Amino acid sequence: MKNSIGGPGSVSGLMLRLGQCLFASASIGAMVSASGFSSYTAYCYLIASMGLQVLWSLGLACLDIYALKFKRDLQNPVVLSLFAVGDWVTAFLSLAAASSSAGVTILYSRDLDFCSLQQIPCSCKGACISDTAS
């Protein structure tokens, strides 16, 4: 099979997997640092989804390290299709989790006026999206 940039068993693939792991970990860190995140199901789903992304990316990064260290070829059709299906599953879960979290945030901050009831700062400083759209 033809070697592709970012494919399994390549240095660029390893860097991409480590980047995925880093950004998923940052997402988890941002959510965990917020007070009361666990009382909203959408945010818990985001944590679970990003946790799965961290595990998947870290596992494939370890497989890339193994392949680079021992000069193994991971470019076989069965392995590539397994990676593709796993990436699709984690991508759809991440998209669904991020979309539901954003929807809950918009619902509480704008539609239910949750910020004024709870005395928490939700307003944006400078130009807000709704200010520029109207």
C-alpha cells in the first residue's frame, strides 16, 4: 500500500495522535475546572466522549511508537479499516457531545436567562455574536 502523510506507523501520524490526545485532555481540563459541570448531562457526556478520545488517541500513539521503534508496517487494509472505523466513532461522539454542550450553554445563558438568576457573569466583554448579528 502507498504510505500517506499522517498514516499509521509514521512520525506525522504519531504527532497527529498526540495532538488529538492533547486537545481532548485540554477539553476535559476546561470542563472539570468549571464549578457545577456534573449537574448537567450534556457536559458529563462531553467529559465521557473526550475521555474516550484520549484513550483511543493514546492507544494509537503507542501503536505508532511501537511501529516506528521496531520498523513495523501498519499499512495493511484490515488495520487501516479498523483505524478508520474507530476514528469515525470517536469523531461522531465528539461532535455530538460538543454540539449538545453548546446547545445547553445557549439555552441556559440566552433563552432561560440563567445568568441573571444565579448572579454569575455570563455576558461577553466587547463584541458578542448576537450584538454583531443584529
